[in-house]
Amino acid sequence: MDSVLNNPFRILGLPVTASERDIAKSVSDLSIFAEMGKSKSYDNDFPFLPDVERTPGTIQEAANRIEQPDGKLFYALFWFWKNNRADDQGFALLKNGEIEKAADLWTKCTASRNISVENYSTLKNLSVLYLGRSADDSVPHSEKQAFFLKGIAFSGNVFSNALFDAYSRMIAGTNYPLDKEKIIRAFADEAIRFAKGYQDKPQRIAAGELLENFRSFPNEIFPYISGKFTDQPIQRIEAEIGKVREKRAEHPDDAIQYGESLYKNTLNDLAYLKSVLSPSDLQHQITADRLANEILQCAIDYFNIRRKQPGAHDPGERALNLLNHAIFIAVGERVRSRIEENLFVMNTYVNAAPQRKLQSEIQLLVDDIADRLNSLPDRQDMLTTAQMLFNHSVYKLLLIKESLGVKDVAYMSLSSAVADRASGLCIKFADQTREYTEAVNVMESIGTLDMLPEIREKYDKNRKLLYHKRETQIFDAIRESSKSSEKEKRCYIGTMVYGDADAPQVLALKKFRDHVLSHYTLGRIFIRFYYKYSPLFVAVFKDSKAVNKGVKIIIDQFISVPDR
């Protein structure tokens, strides 16, 4: 450490309490020796320090450095002060090269933490000893670091003690306008400059470890010292926060990207601050909370906007991930509490994603059925339209019912609307065509749908009306057919199939009836059954081509038997 190795008091061979006359005399003596090419040694030429160079130039430079009170006090902080018996004993040990014994002696004298006038100089000497040893190239690198950190910590104790003011005036003069903060800052600057030399080493001093040893310095000085380590990363973080805040205000839709970039761009600086400052450090808390708050706001803005946009990608997972970054960064309770509140909301939203997806799918089904209801084709064949509406809706309604439940108002309203519309088409079809049987069949299918009470009541009324009209139609047909005499009983089904009661096939069937079936008990039972129900059969299926064709095939096979 240059301030120790090339300390003006060391070069001039003077104690820190030397007067101006002492300084002038030493400069004169050393200059004469230097001009004569001779060297002069002093008791403070300790062997653990490298040889001191005393040339006319270095002698004059040393004198100039301590000419003014500020300089004298500054360099006195980096050199030994003999003020008590323990100091004398320690110096004697150092002169004999017994460094560890001197360090142990001074450590015992100051170990009680009760620093007073009697041992204050010893505390100061201990700090100088360790700072000097940190510049000793014969010492292993790791030990030099340890010495330096001890020297810093002991120096802080020197400055924090109330005796420092008296010491300063003893060195610089009783009338010296002491600026305590200024002189301590100057000392810290010198120590930090020396510490930077360790940063290039493989086993460099961690900034956090170095700053921790500066905590022994007065409280009013520590923010200045910590700023030497933290000002630049804090400024970079604040600049990033400012840029993101402006971008977010202009383009809130892209807030998630800004928040993610902010976290990524400040991660290294934030990690550095955490390694240097304690969580309780006010500056660390302020910076971390500002960063966390901006990241939080990015997540909130993105979530609130995207959640309301139809068809947008679900914002939950991405916003939740950003909030987790924010809670990791935040230190203060107020910011953490705000983030935790939003984390709860976001977690609830993310956990409900499957339900929202299901609701979305259900809504698609609902919309599909509603669209079909609103765009039914304008066809003459209303029964086909009713059947198509039922077929299109029935399975979708089952899915909606399974999801929402049979008591859900939306489901019941939609199912009722389908039932009411389809049954209305059936009624109109039956009224226009009088084809009641086909209408009844479709109505039976519609009846399987769930309906609101008033719609169910309306449906039941229409269904009963259709049944009644169908039965009346059938009975009318039966009565019409019954007007023929028993002898002239027609072959209803044969006549329906061949279109003429006197067709050869019909006559063959009558012949078979009269000459074969009527002679057997089972035949007579069949004849009674036939004439009881065949009019109804004909009334129902007379217009069905498929039924007529099927019956004809059967009869054609049957009536060939008697001809053989």
C-alpha cells in the first residue's frame, strides 16, 4: 500500500507528531546525506517493509506532502504513532522482525473494546501494521488479503472512536478546522484504490466482503463508501426502470416483454448489489423495491389488457412467471404485500384455466345452437327442418348439460328454445299436410329434451293434440272402410299394394282366404285379426312407397303357392 510503504513520515524518519521544525531539520539532514551518497537509517525502518528510497527527490516530495495540515493528517493515518509502553514494546518487536508477537501484543491491549486514551494509539498502530503487511510481497496472496481487511476494520474503529477528533488536532494543530467526513473519505478512497489491485488476482477480494469490513467506519461515512461499490449498478438499474416505465405507458399491450427484458437486463447488477449490501441496507431496499414494483406493474398491465381481448393467448402463466421474479427481488413489506396480493389473484386465475377452457368450449356449443336457431332454412318441408334442428342440437345439449348441470339457467333456456322451435315446426307441418303420424314420431324425439316448466306444458299440450288428431284420422279411415258389407269385405292390404280390389293378385288372396284359411281355427283367428288391424295399417302406410314395395314382395312370393 503506497500510503504506508512511501509514507512521508517513514521517508523522513519522523513520528507523526513531528513539528514543522522537526520536519525541516530532517529534510536538511537527509538531503545532506543523499548528496554525499550516504544513507541514514531510523528506528521505524522496520524489516517487514521493503527498503525505503531516500533521494533528494523523494525527500523533498515527502516534505511537500505533509507541509499542509490536511496532508499531514492524511498521511499520519497511514503511519505508526508511539504514545504508550505497549507501543514501545511493539515497535521493538517489529524492529527485531517479530511481527506476529507485536500483532498479538497490540491485539491483547485492544481486545476489551474499551478503547481509551491509554490504548487508542495501540489500536491505530494495529490498523497500520495490517495495512503495511497487506503490501508485503513476501506474504502469500490470501494472507495479504486477510491483513488488508483487518487493517480496514481496525481503521474504522479508530475513526469511530470519540478520541479521533483530539488525535486529528494533535497532528494538524489545535486551530485546524477539522472536516472529519472529508478526511475519512480520503482515507477510504485510498484504501479502495489499493483494493482494486486485488480485483485482477485469481483470488480477488469480493466486493461484499470488502464493504462488510468498512462497516466499522462511522455511520455517516458508510453510505459514501458503499456508493463507491454500488452507485454505478444502481444508476444502471434506475435507467432501465425509467426506460421501461416510458415504454409501458406508450405501449401497455407489450408490457410483458418490457417486464421480462427489465428483469433480464438488471439481473447481474441486482445480484452484485445483493452480494455487496445486506438486505437491511436502505439503498438496496429502495432500489430493489423500485425494480420489483415496475416488474409487477408490467405484469398487471399485460394481464388486464390481454385478459379482455377476445381470442388472445391466455396471459396467466406468463404474468405469473413475471410476478415470481418480482417477489424474488422485493425487500420492503409494502411492495412484497402488493406482489403477494397479485400472486394470489394470478395463481387463482391460472388454476382456473381448465375451467375457463371448458367454459369457452361450452360457449362455442351454445353459440352454434343459437346460430342454428337464428338461421333455420326456409323450407316447405318443416318436419325435415324440425328433425335436422333436433339432430344438430341434441348431442351438443348433452355436453352442455354435463358441464353446466341440468339446473343451469342458460342450459335450460337453450334446450327449451330448441324444443319449442322444433315442436312448433312439427305442429305447422301437421296442420298443413295432415300427416300426423310422421309429426308424432318427431315430437316423441323432441320430448327427450329438457325444458322449462312453461315450455314443457306447451309441448305436452301440442303433443296430445297431435295424438288426438292422428287417432281421429285413423278411426275415420276405419269407419270408412267398415261401410262395405261383410260379404264384400275388401282385402285392404292387397288393394293398397296393387291399387285395385279386382287385381288378379287380390282375387287370389281372397280365394285363399275363403277356401283355405276359413277352414282352420288358426286361419279364422288370423282373418279376424287381419280385418281388425289392416284398415289401421293401410291408413298409416298407404302413402309409404317403401312399405308398399316390401309388402308386395312378400305377397308375390305367397300367392304363387295356390297356383301350383
